[in-house]
Amino acid sequence: MKQLIKTEFKRNLRSLILWSSIVAGTAALMLLLYPAFKDAFSQMEEFLSIYPEEFLEAFGMGEGGLDMSDFYGWFGVEGYLFVNLIGGSYAAILGGSILSKEEDDKTIEFLLSKPISRDHILYGKGLVVAINLLLLNTFVGIVLLIAFTIYGDLNVPVWLLFSYAPFILQMIFASLSFFISVFIVKSRKVISIALGIVIGMYVIDLISKLTDEFEYLKYITPYEYINAVTIVNDETIKPLYLLISVLIIGVSFVSAWFFYRKKDITA
Amino acid sequence: MIKLEALTKYYKKHARGILDVSLEIKKGEIFGFIGPNGAGKSTTVRTLLNLIFPTSGNATIDGLDIVSDTIEIRKMVGYIPSEVNFYDDMYVKDFIKYATSFHGEVDQPFMDMLVEKLELDLNRKIEDLSFGNKKKVAIVAALVTHPKVLILDEPTSGLDPLMQSVFFQLLEGEKKQGTTIFFSSHNLSEVQRICDRVGIIKEGRLIKVETVEDIMRTRAKTVRIKTDDQVDIDEHMINVEKINGYVSFVYTGETKHLVELLSHLDVKDVTITEPALEEIFMHYYERDDHDETTH
């Protein structure tokens, strides 16, 4: 399994570097804009007051939400979303293709002729996804650490949460696509579905915040589990959400394993 | 060494699988497994490697069950696929290193010999290789681990005649060391050249297993006669062709009946020869389904 992990990691390294740069670059860009906007906030608040409360809440700026003149509040509203959307997309693509690519490219025939069990293939690839996502978030975390240190007082719990909470969301998307890719092996199809989930969940997150009627939807969208308001204001992730996240990741992975071990590889 | 017992595989999507295939291959034997595309050769190979699971029946390699002991089996099996699909972005040397890493230490002198004999360039990317060169990579990767069993699925496709010859020499070398070889092919002349025994598969059923010698010695004869008379085609004649006053066919009945038949004709010229394996093969393929299932 060691060789598989090593080879898999090497093969995915270039895309990891690329995506890490995009995510960290976007975060850095949003952070760089902070000084320019800081002065404009008095006008901005006036400007924002014309919007309905629900609308502002949807973006974390409503009552009990984030204070945009605060640096962490600014990042929570403007930067964090991009980290989650782009990082989530990377996770969905990686999780959805790491296994199915072998079948789509028919290299699985080679791999399964070697003395490595399907279980180990699955663990190995799952592990590479987790390692890559941890590295991506660490890279973003370093950028945030520098920015937070430069612009204000470093709040360590908030910094750590902003850096690693996205990992939970990414693992959810990655494990869901990983599971789907057991059944749909055409990489392009898996990726389309996986990205659909990433965007779809975001839309559900918006709906749950915009309307009281559909508020219950917040329990099914990972964006809510790690939302910036709770991170900045409470310096935590709600235990219930953490539990749901772990369950989704666990169930997806175990189900993938359950079906994959008995699957006919006909590619 | 390799034993299949009533091995059956149905696919869900109506694609043909294999039905009730039973055979036994001895240690050190080269067993040819022949049939046209779609007959079930690859299904058999894929089942042996546990890429797919048998619907019923079972098979063992060196006493190990193909489903429950598949990892142990893969430690001692070298496999050359018909279509070579390797990681395009890898260099040949890295790929072979990866392939052998699952088996432990590499026999470097043996590997150098293989690379030299097959004229393989290790410093190229897989994606830049022609089909034939990819096949060479597969051959090196399969042989270098000193497998006890080789499973080959159309191994020579893509290789030029010279390389095919080199490949056969390598296989003969393996055979001398006691390697058992399962050689799936639709090319009869290569099977005839290298195999000890041959199994013929048609529409998922194994219809005949014989030694190459015996199969060449079957009653079937290739007959070519020159006659102006009308030749009545009977059920023992297959592959009948009429060209320039000559009638040629493969005769599968009793020899004395053939002589009797010819004696009624005004035969001006006749040649009776042992048929090529191709023709015998056609003979198995053209007979009706129900009388050809032999085990």
C-alpha cells in the first residue's frame, strides 16, 4: 500500500500545488482588499441597510452576524466563501477521480493484477485525498497566519478554525464523490455530478438562510456546518454539525468500500 | 497448476460471458486458449485475476482459490493484457519500478537482459510509446518478477515479427524453468508454434481441449480435386470452395468414405493434406452447437 500512496501522491502533486495556489491566492487577494474597504465601511453600512435583514444574514452580515469592519469579520464574509467553494471543488474533483480514473483509463487492470487488495487500494487512495486536503488547508493556513498577524491581533482559535474547518467540508464533498465514483466511472461524468453537489449545497445554504420556511435545510448543507459566523463569534464548530460531518464522511467511505470490494471491473 | 471447475460468468447487460468452463493445466505447460473475439477468452482471464467475480463454479491456481486467495495468487502471477493501458504520465522506468515494487526485490540482471532483448527505451514517457512498445513494457513488467504462472491475453498483438520471435524465446525460457503459461489468443499459428495443448472456446463454452499434435492429427483432411463432375456436398465437407475447376474442402468424415466418394467422380487431380490449425479451427466453429460440447 505504501508504493500506491507514494505513487498516487506524486501523480497528484502538480494539481495539489495548482489548486492550493488558487485557493490561497484568492484568500490573499480578499485580505489585501481589506485596508481599502476599511475606510469605506461607514458608507457601506448605510448602503447595506437598504437590503432586507434576511439577505444580509444569508451572507453572514445580519444581526448577530459578522462585523465587516473587523478583519476576521471581513474575511469571514469575503474570503472564507471562496476558500470553501474553490477548495470544495478541488476536493470533489480529487475524490471523484482518484478511484474512477483507474477504471476510466483502464489502468485498474494493471493495478488489480498486482498483489494489492481492493481494500488497500481504497484505503490508500482515501488517505491520499485526506493528506492532499490537509496540505491544501495548511498552505492556506500559512497565508492566513501571515495576514492575520500583519493586520491585527492574531486570534489563534479563529485562525485554526478558518484554516482547518474547510477540511471538514472538503472531506464531505470528497467522500461523497468517492462513493459516487464507485458506480459511475467516467471521470467527466463523476466530476460534473460532484461539482453539481458543491454548487447545489451552496444554493441550499443560501435558501436556508434567506427563508424561515426552509431553515431546516441548514442541517443538510456542509457550508452551514462550518459557517464563519459561528467561527468568529463563538470560536467553535457546533458539536452536532461535527458529528453529522463525521457520519457523512464515514458512511460514504464505508459504503464505497462495501460496493467496491465485490464489484466487477469490466472496463 | 491452474484448475477451472464449471466456471461460469454471466454479465448483467446481456453481454456474453462464459458457461461451465472446466479444464486443468499442468505445471510447466503452455496452454493455448483460442477463440475469436467475444468468445469469452478475456472473460476467463479476468475471472482468473478476480477483476470480475464468477457467477458459479470455481477455479484455483496452485491450489489457491481465485476469489478468496486472489492476493496470494497475484504474487506469483505475471499478466500481459491484450490492450495495454498504463499510466500515461509516467516514465517507463518509473512504471516498471512501480509495477515491481509490489513484488519486492527486482532481479536487476534479468531485467537488464529483458530490456536489451526487447530493445525497450526506459527513458520515455508511456504516452509517447507506440502500441507495440507499450506491449514490451507489459512483457518486461510481467516477466521480471519471475512468476510461477503467466497469464497472457493476446500478448503478441502490436509486436513486429522479430519481436514476436524474441518473445517466444523468452516464453520458452520461462517454460524451461517450470513456469505455467495460459496463452489466450485468436492467432492459431502462434498457438501452434508454442503451445503444448489447446482449448477452443466458442460462445462462452469450451468445446475442445487437445494437444496441438492430436488436433493436427484429427481425421480432418484438406482435399483439393480437379473434376468436371458435380460434387455433392455432404455434411462432412466444410469450407467448400470452387475455383478454376478445382474444388477444395476440409473433409471431417471417415477416410474410407472420402475414398469412396472420390471413386465415384472423374477425378483428374487430387491432393489430400493435413489441414492447417486454422482450418481445423473453422471445423469446430462451423459444426452445430449441440454436438460439439465435449469436456
